[in-house]
Amino acid sequence: MEYRIENVNFELRVIGKSKPVKTNSAFKSIPTLWSKAKKEGFMQELIDRSWENPKCLLEGILGVCGNEAAITDEEFNYFMGVRYDGNLLKRWKL
């Protein structure tokens, strides 16, 4: 898996969808969440939103595990989203 740590000098707002994931099946269920997001058009919607007001290299789709998730927890929240600085009042299909 490729990853990076990036420091940004502005407030970061991320929007998207959160889903509960069972820890013991996360490696199977998370790819399934992304497949479903692609099939239903949600992934494309995230891509479209991510480039509306780019500010840094952190442009693109994000997969974020809940901040209290640990491998010993039975379940955690998994968030699919993008950095977004636009008007949140626009109607989304989220």
C-alpha cells in the first residue's frame, strides 16, 4: 500500500459517507464499499467535487478509518470522502 503524510497550512474540510465496518472482515468489506461506490456513481461524484477548488496535493479520494479505530475494536467507522471547500448547501446524492 502506498501512503504519505502531508502537512497543510489551512483548515481541512472533508465530506463524504461513513459506514460501519467489522474489523475482522475489513480487508474484504472496504474494497466492496468502494466497488459499490463506483457502481452507484458516488465515486465519480467524489472525484468531481475534489477538483472544484484545489489547494494542495491532497486532492483525490480519501479513505479514512475512524480516529478511535484499533485492531482490537470489533467495529470501526470507515469514511469515503474528499477534501471539499465548496458550498455545502449544493444538493449532493450522498
